[in-house]
Amino acid sequence: AVVSTQSGHYGRDIQTYLRMVAHKPGPLKQLKKSHKHGKHKSKGVLSVRSKGRLGASRPGGKSVSSESKMGRKNKSSQLRKVKQCIAAEHKRELGGSGQAPICVAFIPSNEDVDITQLLETLQGHGDTHNVTENGFYFYCKKVKKRFHFITAGKGATLFQHLDVVKCADLVVVVWDQSSRMDIILKTCIFAQGLSSLQHVVLGHEVSSDREKVARNKNMTEVIEGLFNTRDDKVHYIDKAGDVGPMIWGMTNFRHQKLSFLKHRSYMLSSEVDFQKTSDTAGTLQVMGYVRGQSIDADQLVHIPGHGHFKIQKICTAPDPLRKQKDMFEEVSLSTQTSSSPTLDMESPVDEMDAEQTWPTEEELLDAEQNNKHIKRVPKGTSSYQAVWMLSDSENSEDEEEDAMIEEEEEEEEESEEEFEDVDTESQAATEPDYDVHFDEELEAEELRKFREANEDEAFPDEIDTPLDVPARVRFQKYRGLKSFRTSPWDVKENLPLDYARISQIANFNNIRKYLLKKQLKEERCVSKGTYVSIYIENVPLAITGSSCSALSIFSLLPYEQKMCVQHAVVHRHPQSELV
């Protein structure tokens, strides 16, 4: 009513002001929930941010998959099935016809375990071939698998056990009732690498099932405590009938190949023959199955404990485990001298490589231009006079050095005031029997060492110029650097000449990948699983004294025979008696 009594002009302004003022909600206002569009940005947010701009496409970038969720699940399922089929096919081929037999190495848990009785029991459950005192080939008709059972023999050394384990597809530790384990042997086997592991416990027939269960439980706890695993199979052999389940367990196991065996070919010998060609060496003939990768006649081979050797030729031989031997065709591959690598471990050294050649005219001109120093000198100064004039920076350095010398002299004067003169002759005379045991040469030597120690402590990075030898001769092996940070310095400049014999590889990882991916020529290779006879030349006579008949041979990759520098950290085993 008050507003209406006033003029119309003021009434219209108040009404306009009330319309412009918005309502301010209080703290109890109900907030509406925002739309949940997921973790991705909504179309509205993207359109606001882009403002009509189109994103630049990266050439060669990873394309975004337009498949649906069901399509992606189906694709992953198909890939999984393919991997499973490959693994199942590899498991079927392992030890089958046309492939190398499954190599099973028997290792005793301690020196009192006798493995010969177990090997004799195994011979009665299948067909055997090439029987020796340290192993034989075995074919089981029930599982249709071929095996190669080997052992290092009675009283074998630690390295002979390791050589047998290195080539084995499956390692079987044989236990007796004492449940003792050679800790050093176990540690060395795990340090070298282990493919697959199982256990066999030899025992006697027990009177009741309760004693048998208790014995098996105790042995299982001991094995799990020593090897820290529960996945390894444990077979208990109380009678001849228990060998069947053990053979079935050796057929169905998870095959894990060592990394250094995946990219090279290797062979475990079944027969070895040596033909003497000279007083110190001869030709070694090794027969066995090719394992790992295909082998080439131009490759070098390594025999553990004896060194690297060249292959003379490779001849295929009849498979001892195959019945149809009439269809065999012999193939012989000889070494090609043009493409075969050499046995030289050291690189050739060129003694004239370090000699300095006379520089060319272009190099002299570049050196003159790079060595020009511009100084600010008075007018009328010649170039010869300008060389002897110091720049402002050099003058400032000299002034700082003079100031430091003056400060040191003042400190020496202050330190002299703090000390007093002491008569050492009168004190020495008062000491009893000082002159009786006095040695003038010993005292002079101790005094010289004392002065050198004090001088080295006071000036650790300085050395006096000798009086009897010219300075250019005394310090000719040193070189002055203007700056330790910016001056050029060749780290290989003063190395001994023997370091040049070491082969150098610019990029080790790339060379390694290239050599591992490089495929060998098919016409020059013998495929894996073939029974062959390899002739190795220039083998020393010491190899004939090897007590273990199972000789292992490994092929070498290119440049693997070269000498290199390797840094390693060696830890002493707690039970080792070596220092």
C-alpha cells in the first residue's frame, strides 16, 4: 500500500529490482544425483572440450578394436585352446616315435644308496637296448614311450653328477630309509638348473598298512622340508609291482627345459669310440640322439671338462629303438672350411695400431683455428707480445693465490706462538740405557717414514720433484688436464696390451636377439630326434680316462668360443672346507 501511494516511477524500479534478485537456497537444499556415465567421458563433455576440433590421428598407431565383448571373449578362448593344443601335442611327442627318448637321470641322495638294484628291476618291465653299467634305452609298451635311463655310477664325483643332470629331461632322486641328503649336491644341482624333479624311496615290505602310512608320511615331510615344494611326485618302491606306477609317473610330468638348452643343440652319448691319430690327440666318435635344436656340421661343440672342438662330419645311424631298420637312409654332412668358425679364443692384436700417423694439412688447419685465443691487449701490441700477456681471468686467479699464501703465512706465525721449544737431547740423556740399544739406521728409517706420513697427510694430492731425476722423466707417465670435468679422456688409453685380445661387442642385446632368431640352413642341418654319429677331431687323449661313459656334447652359438670378461660374486657354502 505504501508503494502504491508513491509515484509510478519509484514503483516500477522496486518491482524490477525484486525480479532481478534470485532466490538463495539454504544448506538443507536437496541435491540431485548426477548421471553415472561410467569411467569414460560423456559425449557432452567431449563435445564441449573439442569445440568442433578433430583429433590428429597417429600414423602407425595401434588401432582401437571395434569388436564386441563377446567377440573379445571368443578370441581369447580360441587363443587359449590353441596353446593347450600345442602343449598337449608336445607332451604326446615327448618320448614318442621319431623323437628323442625321455632322458631320466637317477641321482642318489647320499653315498650309501645303490641304484643298480632299481635299474635291474626296471629292465624287466620293457624292452631294453644298449645296456651299459651307467644306463640303457628302455621302451614300455603300456605307455608307448621311450626312455633313456642314466646314472653317473657308483662312487661318481660331484661334477659327474652335474653333467648327467644338465642334459636330463627328468631328475629322479633315489632315497633309502635313512632319509639323508647330500646338501652340497642338492645346492649345486639347484644352482646349475633343474628341469623337472621326482623322488623314489627304496624300502622293504612292512607288516601292516599303518606302518606303511606312517613311513610314507615321515618321508614326505622330510622331502618337502628339504626341497620346499609339494608338487614333486614321490614313488615308494617296496616290491617289483610298484615299478609300474613309477613308470607312469615318469611319463606324465610337467616338462620344463632349461633356458640355455632351448637355443642350442645337445646330445647325451650312448656309445663312444676313440681313434688315435697322433701321440696326443685323436678323433672321437659319439653316438646318440640330437636334442634341443637342429645341429649343423659347421658349428663348434663343447665337451664339459675338455674344451671346444671342431666337428669333422655328422652321419645318421639306425635308430636302436625302431624295429623297421630296413627303411634307413644314411646321410653324411662334412664341415665346410669356408663357413666354419675357428677355435681362436683371442682376437688378433695389431701392435702398430697405437702408433700415431702424421696429420694431414686439413687437420693442421683445423687445429690452428680451434687453438686461437682472443685477448684484449693495448693498441700496438704485437702477436708475440700478446702471447706473454695474461688475461683478466688469469690475473684474478694469481691474485687469489697470492692472497691464500699470505693467509697461510699468517696462520703459521700464529701457530708458532702457541708452541714452545723443548730440548730433546737432555730428555734423551735422562732415559736409562737409551744409547745401549740405539740403532742409527733404524732411527733414520723411522724418521723418514714419519716425515713421509706427515707430508702425505698434509698434502695428499701433491708430490715433490726429485733432485736426481729430471721432471720430464719422472712424470712422463702422467698427463696434465686443464679440467677433470671437461677435458677429453680416453678410458682405454693406458690399458695393457693383453686387453686387446678380448673380443668387444657393440650392442650385446641386439646381437644376441639376431643370433637366436637366425635360422640355420635346412640342407646343412640334422633335425632333432635323429640318431646320429658325430666325429670330433683333435680331441686329447685325456678324454679316454673319463670314468663316466655318458658323455655330453653341446653346440656353441657364434662368437661363444671367444674370450670375455665376466664379473661374478662367489659365496662360500657353509659346509664347504675350501677357503
